[in-house]
Amino acid sequence: MELNQRFIVREVTVYETIRGKMRDIKTIMIGAIDDDTGIIYPHYILNHFIQTKYEFMGKSLNTSDGPARKVCRFLNYCLDRIKQEDENYLKLAEKGLSGLERIHASRFITSLTLDGLQHSTVKDYERYLTNFYVYLKEMKLIDESFEIHQVIPKKRNSNQPTRYYESIFQEPGIQPRLPSRQTTKKKPAKLKDFGSDKRILTNQFINIARDIESGIALGLCFQFYGGLRRGEVVNIGRGEIIVDYRQSMEVQIKDNRAKFFSRLKDTKAENPKRLNYLSTSMTRQTILDNDLVWAVYDEHMKRLEVLSKNKKIRNHQALFFDADGNPMSGKVYDYKFSKVKKAFLEKIMEHKDYELIEGTYWGSHIGRGVFTNLL
């Protein structure tokens, strides 16, 4: 294992000829990113594991993504232990994957328990790492001797596999510590801020939105640089942005649910909450001024101009729209936000705070926390 590398997961497009026609197919790729150059080197063994155990078995892209990420997290844990000169892991620096033993994964699983992960989540790690070690053993890539037992369930539902491997870690001497099952009743910790690198990470998040979900990029600016809630964002009309171009930007928050969302039976997700405790005259919010906000603002207004010319907008008073040209609902905003979040997590896997950001719960409301701490 190279200590100047980290293992990461990427969704990539490959081209294959199927029935005489060239098809582009999305697949999961595991690579090692060089900390010095930023170059990503595809890892043959890890990709072969994902392909043979998941992708080529007819599994979906999402089904391949889970084990890939969990194996990467385990291997990055091993790299961290090597850097900390843990004598139990030092031989991996020389032998790489061939030096892996079950005790390495068992200690990693215990660390997940001590980090407060839920029982079901830790069991997922145990299952995927069992499959990984079985693969390494079948390919004769590791030397440790252990028995492999495959189970065929007598009764199963449609979500269960036709067969699976028993855990290879449940033996005296290497058995990991697992969380109490009661922890499944607890909600994961809620993240309220991106940490010490909040400025850089916020810019990354918004720039990713510009690439894959440009329709909410300006809304994210309002949240991260103005502290608006989701429901307040989707209620903004074009006339409610007060702009002195490149000098200042303010947003007048109003309750436009009757004008924008009369088609919805339930508008809880569109509730401009601050109007519950402030009068309209008190809800004019300043947006922090920076080049990124103005760039996103320009892009958004040009996009609205194009949509208007193409007659794809059904309510010209709104500022944010869904694919049908209706004012964007809170649920649609959340869906788009989740897509940006997924791409963001893929982008920052090598960041020092990745484990915290990936392992906690957070939605678009995190913008308010970042905004507060920026102030």
C-alpha cells in the first residue's frame, strides 16, 4: 500500500459493443488517488472484486456502490493505521492486499462500533468485508487460512440473496465488537456545519450543483450565504430579489404558497417558517456578497430567460422551477439536493473530514448552520 494514496469510488462511463451496437454503460470504479498529483489510478483487483461479486451478477449500479465504498473505507483505515505506526498494520505497507488478515478487518469493524454507528450499518460492513475476504481467498491473493461457509436460506423474501457467506469474523480471538441492537432506534448524529474548511467545501458543493442540478444552485447560495430554509427558498418570486448588481443582494421572504403551490395537497415542505414568528417587514434577508453568488445569479437569470422564450414556464412569477415548468416544490428541491450531496461526497472522499461528513445526517438545512458560523 502506497502511503501517499487514498482509495476512492467513482461512477464512470465505459463503452461496450452489445449486439453489434456501441453502448455507453455506467459502472462503479475503484481507484487510488495520488495525494501529490491528484491522478486516479484504477485498481485492477478491487474493480475485479466489484465486477465479479456484484456487477456481473446482474446487480444494479447502486448495489455495487455500497460494497465499493465500504471496502474503500476499510482500506483507508488501514492506511491511517500504518501512518500511525500501528504494529498490527505495518506489514501491509510492504505486502499490500496480500498481507491482509481477518484481524485487520475485525479491528476496523470494532472501530465503527466505537464511532457510534448503528447495529445494522456495522453488520453491513461485516457482510461486505466477508465477501471481500472470500474473494481474496478464492483468487489466492491472501495466505491466512480460514473456513468459508455458504448458506442457502430455507425461506427468504425478494430482497434477500439466494445464498450468502457466513461471517468469517465470528471466531474467538478475532471477533469484533458490535453495537447493541437498541442503537438502531437512535437517529444518526446531525451535522450542522462543514467544519474548519466550510468556505472551501461550500464552494465545492455549489459548484457541483452548477454542473449537475443547476436549477437549485442559486437556492443553495441563498441557504449557505443567507441562511434561508428550503421552504423559504422555493417561495421566492422574481420580484422578491432586490439587487444592486455586484454590490448587494437581498431577498424578501414571503408566503407565496397560494400563488405557487395550489396544485399541492400538502405544503408543509413549502412553509416559509420565519413568517411564523416574524412579520413580512422583518423578513428581508441580506445574501453575503462574493463572486460565486454573482456568477450563479447570472447563470440562473439567463436560464430563466431561455425558458421563458421557449414557453416552458407555467408561472412567470416564481424563481425556481421543476422539469414540468411548475414552481419547484420542497420535495423536488430535496430530491435535487440529495443528488448534489451524493456527488459531493464522492468528490471529497480524500478530505480530512470526510468520515464525519459522510457518516452523519444532514440535508439542505445545513446551509443555515454554515451561514451562522460564517458570520
